[in-house]
Amino acid sequence: KLLMVIDCDAGIDDAQAIMIALSQPHVKILAITCVLGNISSTNQVCLNVLRILKVCGKLGKIPVHRGAEKYILPRHSAFDSTGVHGDDGLGDTPDPNAPDDSHIESKHGVNALIDLVRQHPGQLTLVALGPLTNLALAARLDSEFSKNIKELILMGGNTAGRGNITISAEFNFYADPEAAQIVLNDFDCPVYINGWELSIKSAIEWTWYKQYLETKTRKAEFLKIITRKRIHDYEFKLESFIFQSKDLFLNYGWNVPDAVAMMVAIDRRAILEMEQRHATVELNGTYSRGQMVVDWADHLPNRKISTIVTKIDMGILMAMMSKSIE
Ligand code: BDR
Ligand code: CA
């Protein structure tokens, strides 16, 4: 069994990633810890995860913990990704029968991470799909934390300076750059980085995705409901002249960054190309705060080496997505 803990800010693509993990018989998810990110309410992230678990018949079987409710440093203005994921983080199509917050564990998410890693030293695959606040706090509270993680697979950062939230930064790293830097500079476990350019390259072909959503199962119906608004916006942008970089957008297809990271966590054979480099995060910079910076030519001595995934097997990704809605 692959013992997994997921830290997320669910999130539409987080939902897809969690559904992939739930559908793999050899994956045992010990807990899901939640962090702010796509939406600024960590409680709502937990509710979203509970809703996903219920759709997949796993409500009550996997503990869900509320983690950090603020980033390490305060932000000067409201910051989230509701423009992509909706005000509730799951496309603004609430389910009146969704589970309420009485299903959320009382233990804080950061303590849950620390305890789980202590209970299973060297055995846990940690998959981080949101800002890295919970992981950084866990490492600050327990200096042995990262040493005892088997491997960390994360979605975040960018290799070629292409941002999605600023001109140069990817959302998860930009949300909490200090946390991302703590993880990349200090963590003592193998770290796999699945960044923004990788997910652009791995976008799902549009016609395939639309057919996929038409699959007649409860899980596919759920994905269709939570992606409805996003798809509508996407098609509107494709058709309208207000979208300036149309050529770029047309190449995107349906972007599933967190699902890409989850696939890498589950099947390492899915990595077709990678780089092993030290990567860190810019904390200052007028235009570049939150941008991942890769030491391509070993300028910095004795730094932690991460695996930066640069190409994946699309067949494996699509097969996992298909299985996740059966
Ligand atoms: C990341 O940001 C979030 O909007 C997605 O869920 C993904 O984790 C992509 O930059
Ligand atoms: Ca996410």
C-alpha cells in the first residue's frame, strides 16, 4: 500500500486529484489536511473536501483536518483564486445535502501532519496541492518532520518564469512564498516539483475532456457540476475579443495542475522527463515575489536538490482521470 496524506486548498483541480487518489486501490489516504488558498476560508476548504469524499462514498472514512487560516506573513489585500474556482472554491454550485462542519476533526491540520509523520516515519507520501503554509509550520514546530517524510510531491512554482497569478509567479508559491521557501530550502526528504509550465504542457485536450464529463456516473456528474462555470468562462473567453493572448489560451486545453502532481505521486513511471536541481523562491522583487528560481548551473553550494518534473505520460494521466469517475 502507498500511504498518503493530502494537503490541499480544494479547489476544482484539487477535487480531481483527490478523486484520482481515492480510485486507486493500492493508495491508502490516512488524512486530508486543509489550507487556505483558492478561497480564503480554510473551513470552506474542509467542507469542499467532505463533499468530495461523500460523492466518492468515503465520508467518515478519511479524517479531514482544518489547517492554517492565515499565511505566514500578512497580505496587504484580499488574495484568492475565486475567479477560477468560484466563491466557494467548487464552482458555486452548492449541494444542500453536503456534509456540515461537524465532520471536521478537532485536531489542527498542522498537528495532524506532525503526528502522522511521527507515527509512520519514512513511510508517508505527502501530496501538497495548495499553498505550503501547513507544511512549513509543521517543519518549524517539529525539526524532525521533513526528515521522516518518505517523499513530498507538490504542485507549485514555475520553471520558465511564466506566472498565472502575477507575471512571474505561480499561485501556490505566490500565496505563501515564505512557506514555499522553507519547504524548498530546508526539507530533508525527496521533493518532486510539478510546476505551472508542466501543467500547461499537460493540458487535457478539450474535446476529450468534454466527452469525459458526459460519462454517466455520479462522480462524473459531480465534476461536470463543479466545472460548469469555469467551462462557460473559458468558452466565453475563446469566443470574445477581449481575451488578448488567444493563441496561448487555445493551446491550454483543460488544465489540471493538481491532478498532474497526484499522478506523479501515484506512479513514478509517469515521469518522462525531469531535472534534478536546487530550486528556491524569490521573496522580494518588484515583479518577481513568489517566483520559483532554479539553480540551473549549480551556482549555490550545498543546496537541497529537488526533482523538477518537466514532461509526463499523458496516457497515464487520462487513464487515471477515467478511473476516478467510474
Ligand atoms: C494551483 O493553484 C490553484 O488554483 C490550483 O488548485 C493549483 O493548485 C495552480 O497554480
Ligand atoms: Ca490546489
